[in-house]
Amino acid sequence: MDRNLFHVTPRGWAGLGLAAFCFAVLPAVVGSYWLSILTSAACFTMAASGVAFMYARLGMVSLTQVGLMGIGGWVALRLNYAFAFPFEVNLVLAALATMICGWVLALPALRMRGLYLALVTLMAAGGLEIIFSTFQFPNGGSGFWGVKIGSADPFRGPALAPGPAAYLRYVVVMVTLGFLFIEGHRRLFPGRAWALIRRSEAAAMAAGVNVTLYKTWAFGIAGLLAGASGTLLAGSLGLLDDGTFRSPESIMIFALSVVGGAQYWLGAVVAAVLYRVLPGLLNQWGVNADLAFVIFGAGLLHAVITAPDGIAGQIWGGIGRLMSRRKGGAE
């Protein structure tokens, strides 16, 4: 086993500290409005981590992540109403189903890259949007689609999290496990294989790396995380609708992941904060939340022109320079 697998870096300690703060402090000090927004932001953090992981490790652009979230939510709702499984069982099965969908999406990635791959995944997101709009999400009805007219049946959340504050803590734990899942893969052989593929597919094949396997593997991980985040979002909202999973939202999640910094765990957090928390702040201040799109565009230009590592890269770089100055001053 790799000796570095369980080594915690300073950035890792910072991440665990942030998770502990979100688990212990935030649910106790914020009201119901912010509990809902922060829970949604945590769910989208997991989704953003999947698309950022693919871009950072393989240079692949996937614009279907929010659509895959919808698949995960749909499967979880259907299992809940059809079989009354516990929430955790629905979560695992929905994540596995979405992982399989991720493998299907990997098929064009084996032959395409760059702009063409982005277009294919965007078309897949558009197709999913049409399906969700046409057939809707299960709400307790009969038949395969499980849709009925009138009031929806309640969606059973986790027994461990009976209230909004407890559910935010539950989601924070799940998101932390998702980050650890990605980090474990990065430190083991798959991470080394992905790094070689990103540098040169020809060199990777010459070194004996199965490019097809590891590209499919990456899409599966992104799909798994999207499915889990979609289920967690369904548990937060109680019912899903097609308006949550429109194809432009996948483009937004990817763009904000670049703005946040795809190479770092903090980048996914920044992406989710910009995507969910910033509009919530604007609404609370009485400002049109659509102003957030202007801020997103400015942030993307800033990342492309002056900050290729995103906001997270600038934050870690600033902390590193500050520590270096303190060491120099102490000496």
C-alpha cells in the first residue's frame, strides 16, 4: 500500500477543519433560510468536485453533470416510492445507477476530446432536460414513472437526520467522504495513470496504461458523485422538478469550477458558494439575483486571464507567500 495514502497535507487539514466548522457551527447559528441554501450548496459542491476532478486529472470537459444529478435524484425518488428503501440504500443505488450512465457517456470520450467532447456531453444534458420536462420526477404515483396528479407523497430522508440542521450535517459528512474518495484515487495508481494520460495518451499507452479503462473509470467516478449529490438534493427539497436540472446549469457548474480552481478541493467549494450562496445573499439584500451571472462572467474572465489556477490557487498561493515571509522574518 502507498505510504502517502493516509498522509494529511496542510491543505487536507484545512479541508477537514472547514468540514468540522460546517458540521458543528453553521447548523447551530443560521436560520431556516440559510440552512436550505447551505444544504443545496453542499450538494452542488459534490457535483462540482466530480466535473472539476475530470478536468484537472484528464483535461476532459463534461457538461452533463447537472443532468446526471437529475438521474440520481430520479432513481432515488422512484426507489423510495416503489420499495420504501432506507435513504442510505436509495443513495447507494442511485449513485451506482448514475455511475453506469457515466460509463455510457465515456463512450464518445474514447474517440473525442476538447470541444467535440464538450458538445457531445452538452447534447446529452439537453436530452436529459427534455426527458425530465416530459415525464417529470416521481412523486408517489403508480407505474414506471411514478407520477400522479395532485399533492406528492413525502420523500423519506435519512433517519439519522430528522431536521434541517441535522440534514446539513449529514450532507457535510457525505461531501467530505466524496472528497476523500477522489483524493484516495488521486494518490493511488489511477491518479498516476490519469496524470500520464493527460500529459500524453501515446506515452501512456506506451507505458502500458489502459487509456480506455481509466477514461471510463473517471467518467464513472464523476457520475457516482453526481448521482449521490442529486439524491442528497432530493432529500433536502423533498421533491424535484425539471427546472433544477436544465442543461445551461451544467455549463455554469463547469465554468464556476474553473473559476474556483479545478485542481483544488477548495475550488469545488468556491464554485458551489458562487452558484448557490451568492444568489441567496443578493436576494436577501433585495438585489436581483440575476446579477450573479454578471459576477460569474467577470470571475471567469479573471480566471482565464490572470488566475489559471482559479480563486483557490490564488488563496493557497497567498497563504504560501505569507508563510514564506514569516519564515524569512523569523530567520
